[in-house]
Amino acid sequence: MTSKSADAEEGIEEPDPGATPENTDLLPLADVMRVCAVLEDTIDQLSILNYIMPVHYETRQNLTMKKSKEVDSERKPVEGFSVVSSSPLSKEENKRDQAAKEINKMQDLVFTKPTRQTILTTETLKKIQMDRKFFSDIITDTLQELEESNTYTSLLDALGQESANKVHFYDVISREENGRKQIKSLQKQLLNVKREREAEVLSRSEYIAHLKDQLQEMKAKTNMENRYMKVNSELQVSQTQKKCNRAEELLLEEIEKLRLKTEEENRIHMEIELFLRKEQQKLEEKLEFWMDKFDKDTDMKQNELNALKSAKASDLAHLQDLAKTIREREQAVIEDRIEKDKARKKAAQDKLELKSAIKLQAWWRGTVVRREIGAFRLPRRDKDNGKDSKGKGKDRRGKK
């Protein structure tokens, strides 16, 4: 069966799961015949596998009848193709007859070995039968399609669907494994939590027992304290009652003393009130006297104040006149000083101008005489005298 499958794989290329009938090429007739032969051989081997599979003895007769019908149904597409290849099909029929005889013998041998049937479980046998039937159906459809249209689209479709189912199956297995791991982890966590809870319950039980012991001790201690407090309270009540009686007596004595003191204070108050009334009358008389005196003194002082105000007004007017006169005299003095200063500055300016004019006139006269400008000319002498005079003049200028 392995060699035949290898031949089939050589004759048919590995299909693409995404292939469609539109992109599948038609096979030549010779390739179709070779592929059909290989597929028929594969169908025969699958039929033989069905016969040699260990099954329950009660269902052996029913399975044998079913397999014979399958063989007949498998022969029908081959008969349709017998026109093209008659000689190879007749050989295949002889092979099937021989295979059927060998299958009967092998079934007898198989059913004589019950240990083999016990090894393979019912689920495994069902899986094998389902896979065998699946392959047989696919090959039968492919063989029929090759005989009809020289294509193998059904094979490609089946392989694509099987690949998708396989991927889905592996996904399911992976999810199941992850779920099992999570369940184990959760079980482990649950066990740890149970242990922690048990330890916590044990510790709390011990703590409760300890608290019960403490409660018993506290009850006993509380009873003793209650008895002590009762006796102590009775003693304190009796002592307090004695103290209250003594305090009441002292308060009564104090009240009597306060009553006597109050009577004395009332008498003193009456005497003081009488004395104060007399003093008030005297003070009222003094107040009237002083009020009259105040009015008289106020009128007198007001008259004096009016006289002073009038004197002050006259003095103020006189002072204002004096101040005005002083300001006028000061203004006159200032103006006189300004006039004198201007006259002094003007005299100095005139003197300076006169002096400058005299100097200017003297300089001009000297220049005119020296340069003999206009009518101002020196009388001419002899040349020698002239030279001497020029030399003297130069000497004079040099000295100057």
C-alpha cells in the first residue's frame, strides 16, 4: 500500500488548499489512465484493510455484505471507463477476486486471536474505520471526476477542508491542554488555600480557647471586683452621709451667723443712707452756689474777652499799617540801591569807554604821523639827517 501511495504522489502533484476549479489544468489522457490505475489500486488496498480490521464477531456478516456492496459500487465507475482501457480492468477484476479470497482467510485468522481485539480499543477502531471510509470516498470521487472531466478538483477541495479541520483540531487540542494546565494550577492553588484555611482555622480555634480561658479569668476577677466595689460603696455611702450631716450642721450655724450679719448690715445701711442724704443736700446747696458764681465769672470773663478781642483787632490793623509802610520803605530802599548800582556801573562804563577812546585816538595819531597819512607829514631834511632820523626812529621803535 505504501509503494502504491508513493506512485500516486509521483503522478499527482501536492495540491494547494486554496486551489479552485478555475486554476486546475486538464490532465492528458495517459496521465489520467495512470492515475486511475493507482487510485483503483489504493481503493483495493483500503477495502482489504477494511476486511482485515478486527471487529466484533457478531457484526462480521453485516460488514462482509456491506463491503461487497462497496466493491460493486467501486466497480461501476471502472466499467464506464472500460472502453478506453479494457485489458487493465480485466486484470484488476482478477486481482479483486483473489484479494477477496485472501481477505476471508485473514479474517478467520484474525478472529482466532482475541488478544488482538482486546488491545485495540473500540474508539481507535472507529477512528480507523472513519479515516479509511473518508479516504475511500475521496479517492472514489476523484476517480469519477478524472474519468468524467480529466480534473481532480474534488481531491483538492477535500484536502483543503481536511487541512482546515486539522488546524481546528490542533487548536482544540491546544486549548484543551491549556485548560488542563489551568485546572491543575487552580487545583494546586485550591489545595494550598485549603491548607492555609485549615491552618488558619486551627490557629483561630487555639486563639478562641485562649480567649475563653481569659474570659473565665475575667469573670472571676469581675465577681471579686463587684463584691469589693459593693462593700466599698456601702462604706463610702455611710462616710458620705456622716460628712453631709456634719456639713449640714455647719451650714445651719453659718446661716445663723449670716442672718445676724445681714441685720447688722441693714441697720448700718440705713444709717449710711441717712448720712448720704444729708451730705447730698449740702452738696446740692454748694452746687447752686458754685453755679451762680460760675455764671457771674463767665459773664465777667466774656466781657474781658470781648475787650481783648477789640484791642487785638485794633492792634492788628495798626500792625498791618506798619507792615505796609515797612514794605514800601524797603521797596524804596531796594529801588534806590538798584539806581545807585546802575549809576555806578554806568560811570565805570563811561570811564572805561573814555579811556579806550583816548587810547584809540593816541594810537591812530601815532599811526598817521608815522606813516605820514594825510596832512600829517614830517619836514624833510638831508639824506644823512634823514638816515640818522630813520635810524633813530628805528631805534625808538625798537626801544618801544
